[in-house]
Amino acid sequence: MPEEERIQYSAMTGQSLYYLGETSLQHKILAIAEEEGVRQAAYALKLLQSDGELKIASTGKNEQSGELVTREYRVQGPVMLMLTTTAIDVDEELLNRCLVLTVNESREQTQAIHAMQRHRQTLAGLLADSEKGYLTQLHQNAQRLLRPLKVVNPYAHQLTFLSDKTRMRRDHMKYLTLIQAIALLHQYQREVKKTTHRG
């Protein structure tokens, strides 16, 4: 993703999300280094993921009169949240609002990582790193060209999903959102149709 679409923090306090600015997180990726660094802000993050916005009323002084006044702060989503953790006891309510990816801890995977690390030390590895940087820049520039289009899935009624657990209600929406994201990324390879509704 382009740098301007990413916001990275090592940690967040419980109230910090509310004061970021109304649209500063909208359609951005919020990356927090460790799940431990988000524990205080977990409630606000859950609300932002579920409701698509945060609102808080806070008391402060009126600069002219000196009287106490209530001011409303609002943060709009949607926002993509990315956390990393080695913890086993992750907040279940936060977890079921996320797509969870786990690390392959097998011996074979470790050997493959070692081989890749050694390859990076060779001339071919240095050239591959340079090519990776070039391709990353190319992809980021392509993403900057994306238009904010609505995605319509003509096959949505044919899709199926597990329904044996309550959690699947949220997981189903993640599945549909993933399909939308893929379609949006490929917007220049697909026909864009227009429709008029109510005039």
C-alpha cells in the first residue's frame, strides 16, 4: 500500500483514537506493532470496526469565556486494522473482527527462511531486492490510480458460507469484503457500469 494510506504506531492509549481527527483514519490501514500496545484502545478499536465510526463527548474550557463546555469528537471509518502478536490470550472480541493469519512454525519453514536469508547475501539476492523495490513502487503507483467505485457482486446470491457458529456472522462479512477488495483492485480489468436511481 502507498505510504500515505498507512498509519503506524507502536502503541495507543485508550482515548487516543478519539482525537485523531474525523477523517484521518478513513480508508486507511492502521498498523499497531504489537497487540500488547493496543490493549488500552481495544474497546475503541472494536467500536470502530463494528460501527464504522467513533464518537465521544469530552469536557473542555471555552477559550473565550473560560466556562466548561462539552465538545463532540468523531472518527469515521472504515479502517483496516493490522496487529501482530506472539500472545496466546488475544482479546476474543477484537479477534473475531479480524482476519487471523498464523505463522508456519515448522522446521521446513525455518529452513526455507534460512535459505532465503542466505540468498539475500548473494549478487542475485541483491538484484532481487532491487527488483522488489521497483515492483513495490509500481504497485503503489497503480493503487494511487484506483477510483472509489461501488462494487456490485452479481454472484452474491450464489455464495455460501459456514453458519454453525455465531462468529460466522462477522466472518461472512469479512469474506464478502475480501471479494469486494479484489474486485476493486481489478477495476481497470473489468467493465464499469453506471446506473441511475431516483433521478
